[in-house]
Amino acid sequence: MRCQLVRFMFPAIVALVSLGCGGTPTRPGAKVEGVVKVDGKPLPMGSVLMVSLDGKTDDSGSIDEEGRFVIPNAPLGKVKVCLVVPEVPPPTKKPPMKLKGGPQETKEDAELKNPLHTRKNLELLSKIPAKYRDSNKSGLVYEVNPDQNSTFVISIKSR
């Protein structure tokens, strides 16, 4: 998983660095926006990564709490798409683990301090099939038009 994450994030970091401070993009691209839905419900976190078919260019955009994303300089033409989301193990039925001191809360409750890490969101993330985390396996292919901003609805089915 770590290698796969580095493989996805490294090109995005290189692309951001190559843009410089306040400069114009060094390659042609187009603004893409849209929403990501899992079983018809908005995906509340993560990123959308668009990769050119030849794998030489890419760009990404963060997904907000309502499933919306904006990619400022997506590669032109047909692009492969994947989701960069945390991998979450499926919920377990283990009894709560008590922490020392303070009010008694479960370990799971302690991990839910991030407002987006609700049980509901983590459960939704755990249902996303692994194929959607890899642009070569996701099956998600879209056309980015250079003459206009593109809007996409990325709808996926859970396991």
C-alpha cells in the first residue's frame, strides 16, 4: 500500500513543484470539477487523480465533505481516474477496549477525533473496492475537453 501511495503522490508533488509560485501551468490542461458518489452517496474525503492514458501527465483534486472536487489542470484527452482514499479495515465486532484514565471511551472513539472520521464515513471508505485506488484497474475513463471546463459525476459501487 505504501508503494502504491507513493506511486500516486510522487507525480502529483512533482507536478505541483513544476508549477512554481503563482506561475502558469507548464503543460496544456483543463479545469475539471465534479462529485464522487459511492452507492449514490457523496464520498466525504480523499482525492481524485486523473492520469493521461500514456501515464506521462496527471493532476489531482481534493474531495470535500459533500463529495465535490476540482482539478485545476487535468490532462487533456482521455484520462484514467482513481480515488486516493485512506484504506480502512472493515468494522469489527470486538468488545470496546478501555483506555487508562479519564472518561472511559473505546479505542475506536479515540481515533474518531477528526470530524470527518465518523463511523459512517469510515464504514463507507471500508466498502470501496481496491480497484478504484489504481488508475490502471479502476475502469474509470473520462474525456477532458481543452475548450471547456468539464464536469463529471464519478459513481462507483461498493463491495
